[in-house]
Amino acid sequence: MDKKDLILGKNALREAFAAEIRIQKIFISETLDKEDAKELVKLANQHKVPILKVAKQKLDRLTRSNHQGVIGLNSAIPFYDSQSLVDNLLFHGKNPALCVCDGITDVRNFGAIARSAEIFGIHGIVIPQKDSAPVNSESIKASSGALLSLPVCREKNLVHSIKQFKKMGLSILCASEKADKNIRDIDLNKSIAIVLGSEGSGVSKEILNEANELAKIPQTGSISSLNVSVAAGIFFYEWMLQNQND
């Protein structure tokens, strides 16, 4: 991870908050002094920054520099409110098309998904505060800069966000190898949220339960599945084909 992505130490984090620097998330070592941890948690909550307690070894893997048991990740981009984004698109007469990343933690995959989303005209990406790849210099590089222009929404609870999207008229389409329908057989010319899950476990059961439709990608080869970023590109391309005259 690039050094410029990191804020090291308690004092540096306090100064970052005071300077209103955008912070993506904070990692706190389990060995950190309780009073220091309490203060940082309070600051993080005030600024709506997720804070994670982790083993000291994780912080040591992020940097060899003295981190004092605390590391903040700079946010290279501003985060959008997903409901406001949808409202704005509807106000301008567009059918919102969002990509929801459920448990995608690899920065290269995340960057590649963002790149495809921008190329094919998807309006924004929704990620969870936890269990998500960071938006940093590596993911921005993997996206070929798409993350600098594509709206990214960070939500505390993806299931709650999915339920809100449904109330706003979006159809929830989950990518799943177990789906009965192929992506080409699905009507994508409507307001929609395309949900992509992790390569290990796919879309979570809680979100699958909220899905309006499931779709798979037809294949003729013997390998069981595609890389999630490749699958994303196929889904987004099919969406573009069905909406290119709008």
C-alpha cells in the first residue's frame, strides 16, 4: 500500500480530523491504550468513519513505520449518499443503474469493476463500510482512474440500502451461478441495482433474499466460474446494449 494512503499514529489522526481530511476507515490495534481507543472511537463516530479493531500484526503488515497501534486510511475520493444519487438520477429522467459490491475485498478486482462500470455507463458503485476493498491509489490505478469520476457510495448496512432501493423502484438483480435465467434473458431496461458477490462465497444470503431476479452468464467451457471483474463487465455490457437508445 502506498505510504500516502496511510495516516500513522494517534496525533496524526487527531490532526487529520481537525483539518477535515477525508478518512476512509481506521484500524486500531487490540493492544492500544483503552483511553486512547475510546477517544478515537468517539472522533470516528462524530465524523462517520468506520473503525475496526484488529490484531497488531495486521497493522505491521500495512507499514514498517511506527504506527503506535493506529492507522487511518486516506480517502482519495468523496463518498456519495446512495439515496441522494438515485433521487438525482430519477429527477433528471434517468433509470438509475447501480453496481453493488457485496464482499469484494481485492483492490484489483474492485478497480477493474469500477473501470467497466464507467466504460459501460453504470451510474455509481455501492460498497459496504466493512468487508470491502479500500479506495486507494492501488484501486484507482486498477480502475484506470475511473474511481475519480464514478460516484462511489459507502453504506453501513448493504441489506438496508437494498431495501431502500426497492422502495425507490429499483429492481435488484443478483449475479449467481445457480440462477435459472441467463443475463441475456433478463429485462435490464429499467431502474436496477446489479449485485456482485465475492468470488469465495458469492452474494450473501441476506441480499439474495431481497433479490427480484437472479442471473448467470452462459458458458461452454469446463471451468466453473469467471473472475468477478470479468463477470461484471459482461453484465454491464448487456445493460448498455439494452439501454443504449435511452
